[in-house]
Amino acid sequence: IQEDMLAEIRTVESEAAAFFDQISRYFITRGKIVTKVTKYPHVEDFRVTVEELDEKEYVSLKLVMCEIRNHYSTLHDIIMKNLEKIKKPR
């Protein structure tokens, strides 16, 4: 039981790290595009690209939050069902 729980926790932890990397990549990409917007203010495509990137990230963050909620619900369920086995292992 403890090994299964530890494996699940590690899975959630690695996915959370991937989510944080995704957010960092978004801000780096957005910064590069905003730099182009300030450098070429007359080019409308750069402004549209920023808006589209923001919309894409919004949808992505909604999905990530749902996944995080599901992971935490699963972890809570596993822990609560096996609380006695965790407190008093063999």
C-alpha cells in the first residue's frame, strides 16, 4: 500500500513540475512576442499573436487546474482509505 501511494505521489509531483515548466515557457514566449510588438507597433499580426497565445494559455490552465484537482482528490481518497495502514505498517 505504501509503495503504491508513494508511486502515485511521485507521479503527481512530476506532473506538477511539468505544469510549472509550461507556465515558464508561456511567459518566455509571451515576452518575446511583446518585445516584437513594442519594436514593430504597426504590425497587427504580433498583437493578434499575443491575444491568441493568452487565450490558448487560459484554456490550458483551466485543463491543468482540473487535472490538479483530480490528482489531489485521488490522493486524498487513497490516503483516507488506507490511513490505518499508513500509521501502523507491518
